Amino acid sequence: MPKVFVTRRPPESSVALLNDAFGPKNITVFPEDRPINQDELLASVTGADAILSMLTEPMNSEAFDAAGSQLKIVANMAVGYNNIDVHAATERGIVVSNTPDVLTECTADLTWALLLATCRRLSETERFLRSGKWASWSPTFMLGVDVYGKTLGIYGLGRIGKAVARRARAFNMKVLYHSRTQLAATEEAELGLTYVDFPTLLAESDILSPHCPLTDETHHIFNAETFKAMKDSAVFINTTRGPVVDEAALAAALHNGDIFAAGLDVFEAEPAVHPDLLTVDNIVLLPHIGSSTLETRAAMANLAAENIIAALKGNTPPSCVNPAVLEN
């Protein structure tokens, strides 16, 4: 019977799926609620036919070799899979899967929550109230910026970017986007989108939210130069990948008034946050909770389990990211 190793305890529904498919004795879950370290990982994956992994641990040649030649699938409980060496996995005939679609709406909701909190300075004002400093209402106290009727810029228009754009309708916003591929005119009209080049996106957006994959091209694409190209009244939001932002440059832009405010749910070296960001008042910082709802995390874990079950039973996993493996 195949053996499955789970690197961190997921919602119980996914463990139940694996137990039903392969028997509880063949499912091993790392018992502690923390990222597994490399030595623990290498020891734990030995003999595994499948690994259900998280973004917090590297899945590379060392891990694949430690598991053994019988390893058939690494199922990441995330949309992103930058932690996995897909090339090395493909060379070894190992399926890599992720969990797209199931967290689209949840992450778009969080993007909007962060957007509103940042524009209206909610973290700052709550900290002020809790400190006991609030003495009276004032006509100039903690002034934020409007959202309704403004221009929203989206960089990268995948599933989540489109979901964020749909929500902008309720705020009567003009929505600009820049992406590797321009949508068909019919879909642009349906979503109320206007395609622009990257410099125009920077110059005209009142609120700018990237929703792009992390690639060599997008790494630190938001940097000192791009922040200076934005309006000094602009708000920058990031719920996609931490490394698309040069965090030191963002902190400097906020300190210097190059942009009005920022809201981040992801960071380059999680769980570390660049120390300069912690000295800035006009920023909202969240601990990577974009998909953190009961329903969504269960759906993600269940999809990861379903990918494993399909692969180990000789079927096509629902969300394989290296389909060339399946052709061999």
C-alpha cells in the first residue's frame, strides 16, 4: 500500500480522504505545528510514495533523493510552487501539483479588505485608539484616500486578478491592467478593463495591486524606480508573491512620500519582515492570510489530497503543473 507523508497538519477532511484511500497506517503527518526543518524533512520522506507539502519547505533534488525512486507526486497545498524544483521533479518522473481555483475568491476578498484598510488607514487609527491617545473628533484627523470612483491598476491578470477586478465594479472604479497577454476585447468589456503598458499603469493608478506569478522578470519589478513613477497619492497592495517587491525600496518610498500608503500580506523572506517596513506608519502588514478561511483552507487541503489519490491510483491528478510527466 502506498505511503504518504504530510509535512504539516492540514484540515482534518484532507487527512480523512487519504486515510480512506490508503489506510491510516500509511499516512504520516508531521506532528508539530511549525515548518519542518531540512533534516527532519529528509528523514521523514524516506520511502514515501507521495508528499503533501506546504510553501514553507523546499522540495528539491535532495528531498526527492531522500524519498527514493518510488516517489510519484509532490502535492503542494498552495497555488504557488516556487518552493518546488519542478525541473528536478520532472526529470525523475515525479508529478507536481498545486491548488488553483479554490482560493481565488477568498484571496480577492482579502485583497479588497487590505485595500480598504490601507486607503482608510484602519491599522493606524486602531493603534491610536488602543493607545488611549484619542481625545476628540477632528476634521483633519487621520485622513485617508477615497476608493469609490478611483482608478485601480492590476499587474498580472490571472484568476485572482480578474476576481479583484470584478469587485471594483461595486466601487465605480476605472480598472487598468497590464499582463503578459492581453484579453480579448469581449472579455475586457465584460470585466470593464482597459489594457495599458506598464509605465501607464504606474502613472495612472490610484491603487495598484499586482497579481502576477513570481518569475525572473517579475522579481523586484516593484522597486525604487517604479515607486517614483507612481502618483504620490497612490496606494500599493501586494497579496501575490513577496519577492515581486523590493521591500527596502518600498519602505523608502513610504518614508519619502513617493506613494501614500501600502498594504502587504506577503513578504520576500517570510516569516521575516524587512526591518525598515516595521518603522513605517502608513503601511498595513498581514501575516500571509490571503487564503485563511475555514472553507478555503479545507478546499485547498482536499484538492492536494485528491491529487495524491489520483496519482497513486494511476489516474490524472486534477491540477498537475508538469503534465509532461504524465505523457511518459
